[in-house]
Amino acid sequence: MEIIICRNAQRVGEVAAAKAARIAAAVGPGIVLGVATGSSPVQAFAELAKLVAAGELDLSEASAFALDEYVGIPEGHPQSYHEVIRQTVTEPMGLDPARVHVPNGFADDLAAACQAYEDAITAAGGVDLQFLGVGSNGHIGFNEPTSSLASRTRIKTLARRSREDNARFFDSLDEVPRHCLTQGIGTIMDARNVILVATGEGKAHAVAQVIEGPVTALYPGSVLQLHPHVTVIIDEAAAGELALVDYYKETYATLPDWQRLEV
Ligand code: F6R
């Protein structure tokens, strides 16, 4: 894993966007993005939108696949991930809405919707660059602790902690759905590049488990240790429980200039 520790959350977004733009330039205009919702990637997405607006990045031929969607919330609902992705990705980054995909959590046949989602990712040629956040319990996507590390897109029950964490987007905890459709861990691991962003001390324990803990379904993000192209971009607060923080900083600071971004 490449570990980049930035001085603050703003810088995390800027560095994540710069890293993503480099990958996008290498892959080409038809890049397939994997996109997360939640707070973590918002700054990075806003920075990417600035690059698009400045004419430095063209995503008009790109495709995108969201990680997950709540079950039972219709598409236009303000907290549906369809809507969140439209507002944070599709419109600001100038993607063609026809090429932006979110699992259909309102389908009559949820299992068929999950298979259709897997098929659509395959038909698009797989994900070139997956953005991830991490839950305070170590989840990636909504693959909660003890999810199969080989899982594919499927229905999951949200952990109570995840519902509590996401209650800030709803009027009350009771309104937070109990189920979701999520890309599986196996699906996420098929992405060719992964950028995971995390900020704030609430993520420090999960980040330490993901980077330095054993590979275990108890902290699903730890499986990323088995992925060949993962960059973890975090602020000082989220780095607070890492044992080897000095090592990561020194390693990054001594990279050749052309490889390094200002952190
Ligand atoms: C979002 C997702 C989740 C979040 C995670 C962190 O699509 O799949 O794994 O990335 O819950 O959420 P935030 O960024 O809101 O702390």
C-alpha cells in the first residue's frame, strides 16, 4: 500500500484528486470509475470537478459505478445514493448520466438487480479506479464486519454502527434503512487501482486496522493489503493510531519529485 499522510482534510481531497487525475490521464478518456458516497470523497470529487471545469480533465466519455445503494429508497429521494452520486459526481464532473450506474435498491427482484450490476461492470471492462471511504467499523462499500472477502454485489444488512454513523443524513436513526445493495469485497478487489480516503480521529482505529492489522473479515478494508495498487490518503487525525507513521512520512517525503505530491 502507498500511504500518504496529509496535513489536513482539505489537502487529502486535493492529493486524492491529483492522484486520480494522473491515473485518468494514463488510462484515457474511457476510464471506468468506481465511486463512493458519504463524506470522505466529497472534497476529492470537488477538486476533480475543478480540473474538469478548468479543461485539465475530460470525463465526458468516462463511466462510473457506485459502490452501493440503500434498499427501499426511491431514486429521487435526497438520501438515495442515486441522488448523491448525481450531485457529487455526475453533474460536477460532467459525466454522461447514461454511463453512471448505481445499484437498483428499489427493484422488485433485488438478487437480479445485483447480478445485473455485476454484469454491467464486466461489460464496461471492469473498474479502472475505485474511490473508497472506510466505515468506523472497517467496512468498505457496505461490506460489514464478517462479510465474505470473496463476496460479489448482493443485499446486506447494515450494521447498527453504520446506521448510527449515517443517521446524520436523516431526521432520525429510525429513518436510516436497514438494508442495502453493495458491491462485494471480491467486486471491489477486481478494480485495477484503488484510492481510499479517510479523515478525522473517528477513523483512526479503522485506518490502523486496514493498514497494519491482520487481513480479517472483522475489518473488511484490511483485505486491501492483498491488492497490488492501493493508495491510502489520510489526514494527521486519521493517522493517529498507526504504529509506523514516521516511516510512512519519511518514505513519502523521500520519493523522487516526479512521483510525489505536495502533502
Ligand atoms: C459509501 C460507502 C461507505 C463509506 C463509509 C465512510 O458509498 O460505501 O463504505 O465510504 O461508510 O463513510 P463517510 O465517508 O461518510 O465517513
